[in-house]
Amino acid sequence: MAIISTKAIVLNSLKYSDTSLIVKCYTQEEGLKSYLIRGILKAKKGGLKIAYFQPLTQLNIIASHSNKGALNSIKEVQVSNPYKTIYKDIVKQSVVMFLSEVLSFSIKEEEKNNGLFNYLETGLIWLDIHDKIANFHLLFLLNLTRFLGFYPDLSEKDKQGFDLLEGNFSDYTSQKNVISGNNFYQFKKLLGINFDAIEEVSFNKNERQVVLKIIIRYFELHLDGFKKPKSLQILETVFS
């Protein structure tokens, strides 16, 4: 049993018995970890608050980590980057709920990855302080693939299509997993840009939904066990 002090981002929480939660976090020091938070659903003063464990909350924690695959425990917690708008804005709440689902299905590694942790941290802070966020989730997911190991190979961008299975550009536009035509054109708008350029990318409602479906398909093809998020429909409604 080791005592670890680390930053952590809450991916999801699950009710365990009438009074407790199992919380899955992505930690800066040790990757993916699950914690049993006993008694947190009972009304009591002091102790850990359930508000700390909302999806994608950024925390500083002192935790006891087991090396035997058992559930870990949190001894102390505080919010490291308190959000100013995310939990007050219904659109941002919907984006966060969707992204937390995708991240829960995507991140499996139980080792330190500073690049991935910093990307999540800075991306969520960007979301919190900006207003024009209709395309944020698209770019967040596409750029996430850099850290998951399947970012598109941009070396032959003049070809007529993109092969979702191979992760590269292709002229074989009739093949099953190759996107072409307008779908390809819309998808290409996101390649090679960062969050500060996202406001210059324009999609109408239908184009945004098409691009999101393409990205979800891309994840399905590259991640074993990836499931289509249940909150996808909510997100489509919010941006319709």
C-alpha cells in the first residue's frame, strides 16, 4: 500500500451500496485508478463531498494505492481548477457528460502519461473559459487520438479520401471504411489545428453531426471494447 499525492481528473462515478461511490479517475502520477468512497452519500458534516466527484472535475488528492488490483481509497481531496462556467451552463454540462463517457471507454492505461494528463487538463480549462464551444468536442476527441496512438497520418493530404481503419489518406474511395466527398471535406477541417483555431471552423448542424459520427466510428475501429456513448443523442439535441 502506497500513499500518493497527485492531480486527478474524475472520469465517472458509480453508486455502490446505499451510501458509497466507486469513482474512476485519471491521475497524473499513476494513470487510471478506481477509488471506493465509503459513506459519501450519507448526509454528514465534514468529510468528502459528492460535488468533488462530478464528471471531469479536476482534483488534488492524497490517496492510498493498492498494487493488487483492489479498489483504492482517497484520504484528502481538494478541487485544483474550480470551473467557473461548466456546471452552470447546460450546453457545457452536456459536452462534459459526453466527453467523460468517451474518456471512460478510451483510457485504459494504469501508468503515468504526462502528455495525456496535461492535454485533458488544458482542454477542460479552455472549455471553461470560452463561449464559442459548438465544435470543441469534435476537436477534443480528434486531438485525443494523438495520445491514444491513432492520430491521422497527415503525410498525403492531397488524396481523395481518408481511410478510418488505416488512419491515413487514400484514393480508394469505394472501400468500406474510406470517407470521401463532403464528409471527407468536413472532417479535414479539424486536422492539424488547436483549440484556439476552432472558432474559425464552421459547421452547420448536419455537418457537425456527420463529423461527430465519423470520429466516433474512428474510435470504434481503433479501440477494443469502445461503446457508442449513451449521451450522444443529448449532445446532438443540444447543438441542433
